[in-house]
Amino acid sequence: DAGITQSPRHKVTETGTPVTLRCHQTENHRYMYWYRQDPGHGLRLIHYSYGVKDTDKGEVSDGYSVSRSKTEDFLLTLESATSSQTSVYFCAISESGRGTGKRGETQYFGPGTRLLVL
Amino acid sequence: GDSVTQMEGPVTLSEEAFLTINCTYTATGYPSLFWYVQYPGEGLQLLLKATKADDKGSNKGFEATYRKETTSFHLEKGSVQVSDSAVYFCALQGGSEKLVFGKGTKLTVNP
């Protein structure tokens, strides 16, 4: 299994509070991703990173920010949590990504964080 | 933009039945196609993939063939087991590193 951990695994918070989720990898992979999983929507990309301090928006980035100060850590922050952000959040990593000529790059997923915003 | 449509579930089968989960896609160019599986309480893991037309991906008895003419990547297994109960996601990767997922199909296999 790819070495990906997420913390916390479960969190309950109140509307309006800030929340930070952490993804940690031991694979030294360049690309890291944050997804949210909701019934009827599958997985949707929130933000991704293609290197230290290099990040970009995904499909559903509003209300979220990210930071990557080290190769191994990718943080997702909900600045002011809302009930619509109740979801299961998955981190993923991939080795190289765009521009390398590698087609079909596999993404490896963490175990997920279940977030409930009351 | 790129999109994936997969059959809605849930799908309930008896052990040793034949499984097909349909997946079609819309994309520009020549995407890579994937099936990911999510077992209860876990993250997603790659089941199989194909990177060009007519490629067949296979793993654990599952197969899917990249059909460009029908823009499809249907998942099949000849004889399902209880342990195959999971949610299955079809996904594509187009011209960028991003994956686009279908909504998932929940499979339950009864003994």
C-alpha cells in the first residue's frame, strides 16, 4: 500500500469554525490532490498540488484553501466551515503527472476523513 | 468538458453471477481510462486501467476494454464473489493530470 495517511480520520465541528485536514505521504510523489466524496456526485477534485508551494484549483474549490510547504504534506483548510462541506475527504498522490509523457498515471488514495459540520 | 457516465446502482447479484457495469465517456483527444474500487470504510484503489484504444485492462478476474468507437469502458467479471461487494468508479484522465470520476456504482453480492 502507498504510504498515505490522513488526519484526523473523523471530525465534528460547528458552522463558522476553521478546520484543517492533513495529508501526509512517505512516497516522495510530486502530485497531491484533495477530493470530496458525496452521494450522487462521486469524487470531485477540490485542489491539487504539483510541487512544493505550487497549487491549483479543482472543480469545487470555493470555500477551501490549501498549502504545501513540504513534499510530504498537503493541508486542506476550510476557512469557515458550512454544513454543505459535510463530506468525506480523500487525499491522493501520483508520481509525476502532466508533462512527463506517462499516460495513465495511477493515483493512490488515503483512507479518508469524515467531516460533519453542524 | 470531460465527463464520465456510469450505470446507476445499486446492483445486487448472487454469488457466481456475471457482472457488467457500464461506463461511457466524453473527452477530447485520447484519454486514459480507469476503474477504481472502494471497499467499505476504505479509500479508493486502482482496479484496472487502459491507456489506448482496444487495450484491455484486467485484474482479480475483472476486465474492461477501451472502445473508442463507442466511447465505452464497461467493467465485467464472469463470476462474482461476496468479497467483490464494493463501490466501483469509472474514471478518465484527459490532457492533464486530473481524474474525472463517474458517480459510482454500488455492488452487493449475496451468498
